[in-house]
Amino acid sequence: MTKNPLLNAIAASVYIVIVAAVMTIGSKYAPRVSNFLAPIAAMSLFTLSAAVMGYLFCYQPLQLYFDNKKKQAVKLFLQTIAIFGVLTAIALGLLFSGIGRSIEEVHYHAGFLVYVDGVKQDFSDTKYMHVEACDEEGHEVEEDEQLEKAHLHDGVGDVVHVHRNDATWKDLFTNIRYEFPSAQEVAGYVNGVRVENILKEPITKYDSVLFVAGNDANVDLSQKVSRDHMFEVESQSESCGS
């Protein structure tokens, strides 16, 4: 390797990134291997990594040492370790800051009812339903991040399925392609209590929300989707053809 400690440390970091990427992708897409092959692959990777790191950190310092340049050898080795330590600290900082963190998946439900000018809206039609796409072997294909936030399933038009913690009611109506009349204010009642800017509110587990746009003279503002109904939907939920 070079006598430049910065290049040596960067090379070590690049190797680690490559190995981590291969392992991450492999664990997601590779077929299951037998119990016999798994430890062989693990030990082989460990041996390869030890050899590569030994070469990157020790080759040049050892050459200098055996050329009677002991101080330079020790200096080069320590400088490489120090720079690699800084790069490791940066990686840990990014990890704990949340950058690159995978999106947290959840699955919970909430109820909702929508009235426009006193008429209850029906969202049980198939055009409002989210169907998870599957390949020929029945495996789910890559998810649409927006659609996964909040959607409807199985012909049930009053219980929303939530798969992301940051999902709002606006996300639901965006995903089912429903627009409230632009000229009318949308009032929201969460468990019977009036809430302002309801579309911006996060969807909370087992809440029941009543949306009212326009004339509400004939609307019972205290009505809710029962928890028993949500529990029933929860127990019967289907996906990907199951």
C-alpha cells in the first residue's frame, strides 16, 4: 500500500462499505443457503477481511521497519489508525443522527367517516383500494413509499391501514385520490372532539375521525367507527393475494 496514511485509511473504509453493501443486498435478495455453506462463507469473508486490513495497515509500516526506519514505520501505522478512527467516528455520528436509517414500518388501524353536504361518502369501491403488487411467484414487489403511509384494503371503506409513523389524514386522501370540494372548509372530529386542520393531523391508532365538508345540519357529529369494527378488520386483513 502507499506511504500516505490518509489513502490507506480511506481504502480500508471503502472496503468496509463494499462488504457491508454486498451483505445487505445479499441478505435481501439471495436465496437461503444450507447450514453447511453459511459458516464457510462467513469464515471466508472474515479471513479475506483480515488479510485486506492487514495489508492496508501493516504492509508499508513493516517494510519501513525492516528497512531500519522504525520511527517512520510506527508513525505511519499510528497515523493510519488515527485517520481510520476519525472516519469511524464520522460513520458512527451519521448512524446515531438517523441519516441512512431504514424507514420504520408499523401496521395499525383507525376509523373514519366523510360527509359532504350531509351525504355520507362511500369508499368501499375497488378504485379506492390498495392492492400490493406481487411477482409471478407471489412475492411482494418494491413498495411505493407514499402509498404505504396510509391506504384502504379488502373493500373496507371506513378503516385506514397505516404503515408509517408520520402518516397524516391528508396522506390517506391523497393515496385514494379523493379531493374535498375546494370551496368548503373541512371540519374534523376526533373521537367526537373538534380538531382544527384535521387533514394535517397524524393518524393515531384506533382513533375514529369524522370529516364534514359543507352543510352539516343533518350530520350526527358524535358518530364514530367502533373499535370492535376496527378489530374485526384487523383480524381479517389480507395482502398480496393471501
